[in-house]
Amino acid sequence: MSKIVKFVKLQVLSGMANPSPPVGPVLGQNGLNIMNFCKMFNDQTNNMEKGIPLPVIITVYSDRNFTFIIKTPPVSVLLKKKLSLDKGSSKPGSKIISYIKKLHIIEIAKLKYPDMNSNNINSISLSIIGTARSMGILVKE
């Protein structure tokens, strides 16, 4: 069995991995087969909505093989998608751009559950509320 050399973290758009930056240069400098990664990633994400940024953790082995884990989209992307927003507030502390219901926060928390450090939906929800506030989104009951 080959030894783990390093872990590479990237954000790749679902169904749209290609050898152009950032994927190509990062994988190339680690001696990995770029086209093989792109094909495998696109096959695994072709049932998702195209263009959603997904965090990927690539494990690089000493024999130049690799494995990767696809995480759930970032909370900010999920909030923007849920509220149909293009971007967050330009002045998050003073300018409110939208409101979100607690029910939607819990839905996002359940989606993010596998990737979070907590096994408590309430604490994950509090983290998501913090992200929402930093985007200028307030929570309604």
C-alpha cells in the first residue's frame, strides 16, 4: 500500500471540472492525472445542479494515485440559493438584504450535517445563522 503524501483542497464547480485553473495546475504540480480526476469528478456530480461550488479534498499517494471526497456546498452558497440572491450585503452590519425562516435554517443544517464538527442540529443551525448575519440576512421565526 502506498503512503499518503499530502492532501489538496479545492473548490470545483459541480459537473464542470476541466484542466484549466485552478484544477489543472494544482493537480499537475502534484503529478496527478488531471483528465482522470475531471472525468471521475464530473461523473460523480452529474446528477447535481451544474455550477454549484463544491469543496473537494484530494488525497495524494506516493505512487501518484489519488482519492477524493466531495463535501456539501458552502453555507453561503446554500443561503443565496434558498433566497435567490446574487450576493450578500455590501454592509452586513447595517444593511439587511433579506430574511430567512428558522425552518429553512434547519433544512440547511440537516444538509450540512455530515460535514460539520457537531452532531447537534441546533449548534449547526447557530453556525448557519452566524453566516447568514454576516451576509446581511436576518432570521425570522
